[in-house]
Amino acid sequence: MSARIRIGPLALVFVVLALLGCARGPCVSIVGADGKPRATVAVEVANTGPQREVGLMFRKHLDDNAGMIFVFPDSAPRNFWMHNTPIPLDMIFADAEGRVTGIVANAEPYSDKLLGVEGSSQYVLEVNGGFCARNGIKPGDRMDFSDFSIHTSE
């Protein structure tokens, strides 16, 4: 069964403006289960083992609507840590279809505690701590990818 989601004119304007903000590179848009856009993030893509290992370590600043998308070759349980990461982050976990399966909010800087969510994830989007609360992002929302391959370079 297929469902059509109708997007109103204001939502369409929001999406267009958000995408224009990412016109120079890769973006992830997060759309609610109701079809309403929640946020768009300009992302750095971590799709190789070495890129995923370093992630956002040693970064002292992350712009408000910026983040890093971790792209894995398969869907599996994922755990992250904040080793050498000085800024608090929200971690948004998504399955192979881009559906948000869970969120780790405001991960503690420099912590070596393993953080994850129930179930398998193929994508993890890291953004500034508090981003999900400010934008109403929750499990069941969907990630849409723009201007980059969702496949790994491995």
C-alpha cells in the first residue's frame, strides 16, 4: 500500500529555502512522519572507515545547521563515543531507509561511554546538542539525502 503525503505551500517554501542554504554541498533534510519538514543540515560525509573513526573529534565549533553524516555499508547496531570531542552533540540514528530509529541527545563531551539506540542503523547524523529538541526531531521522522552518495567508499 502506498500513501501520498501532501505538502502545503509554506512547507514547500521552507524546503526550497533550506536546500538553497545547502546549495554548495551535501545536505540531510529531516522530514516528520506527517510529511512536514523539520530541519535541513549541511553535512560533511564520513563514508570510509578512517573518516568514521575520526568523526567530529577535536572540533571546537560546529555551525548551527551543520553536522556530519556517518554512512555505513550495512545496517547494524551502532555505538558511538565522545572521545576527544569537546562539543555536546545530538546523534540521530536511522535505518537503511533513512527512518529515524532513535536519538542520543546532548552527548557529554570527552566521554568514553558507548552511546547508541535499540535496533540497527545504517546512518548516524551528528549535530549540535539540543538540535533535535529545538527542531522537534523524533523517531519515525525520515532523512532525505541531497548532493552526495549514500553508499560507502569501501
